Amino acid sequence: MIDIFPVRAFKDNYIWIVHNQQSALIIDPGDAAPVLTWINQQKLQPVAILCTHHHHDHTGGIPALVQAFALPVYGPASEKIPGMTHPLVDGDILSFPELPLELSVLDIPGHTAGHIAYYGQNYLFCGDTLFACGCGRIFEGSAQQMFNSLQKLASLPDETRIYCAHEYTLANIRFARTIDTNNPDLIKLENAAEEKLKQNIPTLPSTLAVEKATNPFLRCDQPAVMHSASQYAGRHLDDPVSVFAAIRDWKNNF
């Protein structure tokens, strides 16, 4: 049976460890030290490192982990990932018989130009593209690209479990409530997130069903979100991409 454990790093990063009782995959290791500690405690044998994008808080731990375990490193073909041995493009399929787990690669540019996600068995490892109740900043792509990437993720099955890389959930919900003010699902989600964080439990994973009901960046065609975006922009916005661009800009300054 596969388990997924969040190793905490820095202020709010999660490094996801997908494992059974023997083997482990390490996803987006920004820092090696907490990963090494946990893997050694659990007596696991890492089989690979998977990266979603090149930012240092997702890749900084790779050299030390490769040195410790001589691991293959998977990542987006168009980005510079330290020690990358397996450059990936959209549609590639990865197989890890040790777990066993098969993952397909999804191209989801926007946050960075080559950002990818890994999807399989209803698990989605999406780095900094889709967050619980939010989405990543657009550093290297366009609003249209990021919107398309989120739509691509939104087309996955509702039961998909979303393992993003940061604990931003509560701040994202508070922003979402200013946009989608009368959404009862957001109030429930806020209460649940507050309760988890009080107990020092991660708010993740989310599910795609929850995101479709609460995440304003996946709800750019909903009247309440369109109305708030239009008010923010000071003009009538009637297409989802313009609505998305407006609320992403709003969130940047929130």
C-alpha cells in the first residue's frame, strides 16, 4: 500500500514522500536535511527524485540527496534542474514498480515556463500551479497560459487528490471569501482549515471536487467571481481569462 508523507521545509513548503514500507519517491526537495532525517528514521530506500519546476525551494536539496543515494532525477525538459537525468515532456509515463506506481506527466506552464505535474492513481503532484483554494503567481508565463494549465488540471476526475507544495490554504481561503462572498463551501472550508492548523496538521491534500466548489481561480465563469473581478478591474469582464487575470492581479496585492 502506498502512503504519502509531507516533510516540512522552510516556512511553508511540503516535500512529498510517496512510499511503501521499503521504497520512496521524493517530490520537490527544496532542502535535503529534513528528507534525510525522515527517510533514515523510516529505514526507506529512495528510488527517485521528481521535480515540478526549477525554483530553488523545490530543487535546493537535490545535490545532497543524489550524493547520499545516487538517485535518478526527473524534471521538466525545458528547465535547469540540478543533476537532472530524465528530462520529461507532456505525455511521458513514469513507472516505479517498487511502489508500485505509474505517473503521467502534464505540461502546465504559467508559474514557470516549463512547469510540469505528475498524475496517477488519483494523486496529483502539481508544485506551485494549483494550490488549495488558490494558484501560483505567474512568473514566466501569461495569464492565458496559467488559465489553460488550471483548466487542464480541472479536467481530471473529481476524486483526484491534490498535493501542492505550500501551506497557503488559510490565506487563500480568506482571499477567496472576499471574491466569492456568499459561497457556503468556503465558510466550511475555512473552519476545517483553521481546526487542522491549530492541531499542526497539514490542510493538504485537497481534492479536485473541493477545488471546483471553492477555488476562485477555477470558478472564473461563475457570476459572483465575475462580478467581483469586474468591480476590481473597474470595467465589465465577461470572459473567464480576463476574470482570471484580474483576480490573479488582485491576489498579488492582497
